[in-house]
Amino acid sequence: MEFLSQINIALRGPTGQPQSASDTIARLADRLSPSTLLADRRAAVLALKGLSRDCKAEVGRLTLPGLLDVLQNDAEVDADIGKAVLETLIVLCEVDENAPAAARELGYKHTDVVLADDKIAHKLFALMADHSFYLRYSALQFLSVLLQNRRQVVQNYFLKAPVGVTSLIALLEDKREIIRNEAIFTIQSLISQSPEIQKIMAFEGAFEKLFNIIVGEQGLEGGVVVQDALTCIDGLLRFNQSNQSYFRGSSLPPVLLSLVGFPPNLPFNTPAPQQFALQLWDVPQKRANVSLVVGLIGLLGRQAGPPDGLSIACTRCLTEFGLASNAPTDIKTQALRLVPANVSALPLAEMVVTPYVPVPDTNGEEWDRLEPASALDALVELILHGEYNNIIDGERRTKDGMELRGAALGIFQNFVQKEEISEAIVQAMVSQPGSQAPVTPLLYALTTVPVSPLNIPSVTSTHFATLLFAHLLRASPCAKLTARSIVPQASAQGGGGAFFVPADGDAPPPADDEAEADEPQTLLQILSEHLSLAFLTRARTDLPDKEAREWDRLCVGYLCLLIQWLWEDPAAVREFLEAGALGVLVEPINQTAEEDAMIPGLCAFLLGVIYEFNREPGEVTRSTIHPILTRLGIDVLSGRIVHLRDDERFRAVGPDNFVAASPSTHVPPHHPHQGPPAAGQTKAEVEEGEIWFDWAFVDFWKSNYYTIQKGITVDPNSLSSAAGQESAILIASLRDVIRGQAAEIEKLQTQLKALTNASSETEALRARVASLTEQLQSSDQKKREVEKEQEDLLVLLDELNSKRRRDKERMRQANMDVSEDEDDDDDEDDDEE
């Protein structure tokens, strides 16, 4: 009752008449003076708390200094007034992003007053160590508001606070979950973009305490608290090399891998355990938690220099996630994208994985385990045939599935960067003497004959096969040389025969049918034949738009592969021309339809590559091709090449993602599935995607299209532009070598001269040393002679003294006089003796 009476007195004047809000706030501000009783200040703060939401500007203008004084002086004395003043300050400083600009500016203004100096910030850090539950919780909330509004200022104060780190880290072990969870959220904001605070938190034991929270919350099966803790760990590690080194050297990385059930020391020839490969994914929160853990594993997998044991274990875990688990498709894609670029150091051909496929009509509850296979084989199967061998998607080309296959394609590209690896894979497709060529999945998909009506999964497999084979050949002349020796079996070609599309000019003379039937075709000849077939079928006017688009996709795949194969490979160019495929490129370039610049642009580019690198003798020479270029028009060809980059399908390709949404599908976002879709799920609920180019080809085209543009203008009898450029580069490099060698010779001559001078000085010093040695020896000899003379003199003196004493003794015995000096001398001699 006394409390209500005090508030009533504050709200009503001394005469009992109601007052305006400003008058009431001014009167309450007077009650905040330290000269008033603590109970009066408490009542005033509670009243201001009630008025702060409706009269935020007035309360801040009139009472903010007084509220800060109360927080500074009374919060630790009285927990109730501390809680009330903190809650009032939270209302005054919080900023609602959806509020008008004036309201947001008011919150920032109040925050600037609070943070005018470091006293309030240091007070908040001290209050977090208070034993009162409400005081701790309110202090954390107010600190979060200040961090949201002025993070850098609070961070600077935090670095200078005497008890800030200790009190905040201690809250992570608070038994009250609400305080612990609020502390995690506050730490997320505090460490953002501050490497210094991140280091302090790490060395104060933040990692250990956060992992204790995760384990205590049932690991990845836990709720949003686990997600916040993992987000906090990610914030401590993501852009802080020092913390990464500290974390890698601790005992926590195995704990991180164990959260997803992956054993850190798994041998390469042992598959991952089933509890890792097959998990339940019904709870969406688990997907969010696992996604964060996968991101952290990918962060630890990146290692500068040769990979160590931890980076190999992390890379193995990511590979197993993407190739041999039932994880949602988006998590698989994330895992494969995080595999380090130096994956060639990982023995994919030796690593054993055990793929799983869902049993049909079980909604992902039952799974069949397939035979163990190498990770490289599983990777190629995933690229060619999709997730679970495409038994879920069927005829659909889902965007999630295409992104997964695109991520796997990126791993394959990084794996075959070493020329010896790509050459070994291509060599495995070449038939050995006395045996037929092996039918590998890649070779089978590459040589499958397209038949109308097209099968979408088959088209997709062939398209991905062209991308895979292009990665094998692009930067390896040895692989290109080996690829020309590939002669697929007839069964691998899907029954493809001698299909011929005549080039411009007279048809070749008829060949013997039996000889033609018996003569095997090389892979390059088969690809040129399939390209001709695709162009013929594509030219039909009765094709539905959807199937015509798929034929375009096949043409793009063949053209991109041939462009990269024939680049800088004159022997391959000659074989391609001998297959009679030159005339196939002319008609698409001549088409007048402006809506599609992709096929004409690629054909013009391939024609330019053929003209540029046609350097070996044959029936079709540069002089033969030049009239065709002239008839088509040099400007037209240049325009076709340049307009390719204006195509939306070409421009949309980027380094990180080259999967685009299919233009025929406009559906809501698709959530990752656990296994096969439910029985009631319709196909229209899944977003479809498509691939036309990968980034490797786009980057290749951008780097070389100008060379082709310039090359088609060169006279056939002159040196090609690329050859001229190579000659210029060779001459420049030789000049650099000569300059380098001249500089090296000059340097060696200088060193030789210095050594010669040093040698002369050495000889002089040696002569001086010899002279001094000789002088020293002579001096020693003289010294020894002098010493010997001195010894002889001493011996002679001793003999004389002895003889003198004997003579004096005889004189005394003879009673002869002996002088006193002589006696003294004798006495001295006796004393000396």
C-alpha cells in the first residue's frame, strides 16, 4: 500500500489535481536524486518504467542521467531497483527496425548518452557477476541492446573492463538455462568482427564451455540452444587464424567429429560406421545444427601446405557425408562444396565408402546397403546418375539434385588437377593389346547415342560426362594424346554405327561397307558423329519445345568438350576434320534466329579453334577452311562469338554455382527431404533446375575468345595468331633467360674478382705470418741461449762462493786475519743458505 501511495503522490500534485505527463516525469526525475530515500527512488523508477513506452522521448530527456546514477549507485545495493532501472533503460534504448526513422533515431540517441563514457558499460559487466537472477538477466539484456545499437563502442569498453571477460564466461556455466542462453546470445554479438575479443574468449575457455553445453543438450539432437552455441563457436573461429590454430591444437576437434558420429581415426580402407551414414532427419532443428557442424568441419579441413591428420579426417568426413550417407540433399551439397581444393592429396581411389539407397515405398525408413566402392567411383556415379542413382527424382531434374551433382563435379575437377592423375584415368579407358577397351561408366555415358524422343536422365548423364571428360583433358597434353587412342566397344556406343553428315563440297568417295563396318571408331570420331546427329534432329520443325531444349543441351555439351579438346591439339584437329565434321558447324552459324545466340556462338568458336590449330598436313588445310570463313563473313563469326556472352544461360554461371532454375517451373521453395518423398507429394512441389555450362568452361572461354577472334582474321599462309603469340612469348622468355644469364655471369665475375683480391690479401697475410713465425722462432732461440748463459753464470757464481767459503775457513784454521766485511758476507751467505 505504501508503494501505491507513493506512486499516487508522484502522479498527482500536492493539491490532488491530475498532472500532465511532462510534469509527472519531471517530478519523478526529482525523486531520483541521491538525497531521497531508497524507497522513494525505487517507486520513482517503477513509475518511470510504466511511462517509458508511451513517453519515451520525455522520459529520456528528463530522467536518463538520473536513471544512470541510480544504476551506478543503487543497483548492487537493491536488486529490485536495479532490475527496474535496467528494464527502463532497455525500453529507452531499444530500436525497432520497423518503427519510423524518428523513433529509431531516439533509441540511438539514448544509447549514445549511456555510452558517453565507460562507467555504465563497466557497471553492466560487474552486475553480470551478481547473484541475483533478475539483475543478471536484465544486465545481459541491456548489454545485448547496447551491442545491437553501438557494437564497436561496447567492444572497446569491454577490452578495458577489469572483470568483463571473467564474469561473462562464468555465465556459460550458470545452472539457470535462461541466463546461460542469454549469455550465449550476448557473446555472439560481442565477438562479431572483433579478433581481439575472440582471442580473449578462446583463451578464457569459451570453446570448452560451449562444447559442454552442446553435449549436455543431447548433442545435435538438441534444440535452438545447441544452434546458438555452434553459431558462437563458428564466430570465434571463422575469420580468426589464431583461434583456429589454438582450436586445432586442443582436444576438441575429435569431439566436433564425434557430434556427427564420425570416428576421427578411421582408416581409408574401412567404411564409415552405419550410425554415421544412416541417421534420422525428421527434426528440422537437427538439420540446422548439422549444417553448422559441417561448416566447422570444412573450416578445419582447410590447411595451408601439406594436409595433416586433422585436415585429412575432416575431408574424409565431408566426403562420406556427400557420397555415402542419407543426409538431406542440401547438407550433402554443403559438405562437398567444403572439401578443400587440394583434394588430390586425398587418395579417393583408395578410400572405401559404402553407399546406401532407400527402399522404394518405405518413405526413407528402410535402406539397402550397396557393395563397398572407392570414393572416386562413387563420386563419378553421383555426377553421372544423381543422388541414389536417380531412383527418387526419376524423370525430374530437381534443383537440389543438380546442385549436389555440381558440387561433386567441383571435387572431381580439383582431384584431376595433377596431370598424372588425369592421364591415369584416361589411360584406364584405352584398350590393352589383345583385349577390348573397358566400358567405364564415364565412357559409356559419353558414347551413348542420343535417340529421339530423348530421355531426360540419359541427356543429363551425357551432359555431365562431357563436363567430366573436359576436366580430364583441359590442361593435360598427355591426356589429350592418350584420349585419341580410346576406341570404345560397339556396345558402349549403344549401337551407334557409321552415321555421316556430309561437309560442304563434294561428298567423299564411297568406301567399302565391310571395311567400314570392321573399322573401329575412335572416341573423337564418335563424338563428332553424335554432334552431327544432334544438329540434324534439332533442325526438325515438329519437335516439342521441351525436347528441342534438351537437344540444345546435348549440342552444348558436345561443343564445349570438343572446343577444349581441340584447343592446342593439332593432331586432334586433323582427326576431327578427317571425320568430315567441318560442314556440320556451318548451318548453325548461318541461322538467322536472334533469340538463341548460344549454339551459333559455340559453333563459331569451335570453327575458329579448328582454323587456329590446324597445323598438321592433311586433306583439309587452313587454305581449305579460309574460303568458308570468308563466305560466312569474318564480322559475322566475330559477332556470333561475342554474342555468346550475352546469353542469360552463359552470364548466370559463376564460380560458386552454375545451376539455374528451370524456366518451366515456378514453384515454392523446396525443403530438403529425408528420403523418398511421401506418397501424397506431387512432382510439382519440387523445384527443377538445369545446367548448361560450368565455370571452368566459362573461364576458359573468357580467357581465349579474343585469341580466336583475332585468329580468324589471319591469312591462312601466315603463322596463326596463337603460334605467333607463342613465338613472341618464346622469344621474350629467351630474352629474359639471356638477361638473367648475363646478370648471373656479371655477378659471378664480381665474386671471382672479389675472391682474387681476397686471395692476394691471403697470400700477403700468409707471408707476414711466415715472417713473424720465423722472427718468433729466432727470438725464442735467443731467449733460450740467454737463459742457458744465465744458468751457467749462476753455477759459476755458486762455485766461486763455495770456493771462497772454503778459503776463509782455511784462513781461520791457520789463524789468519779475516776482515769483518768478509765475515758479514759469510754470515749473509750462511743466512741465505
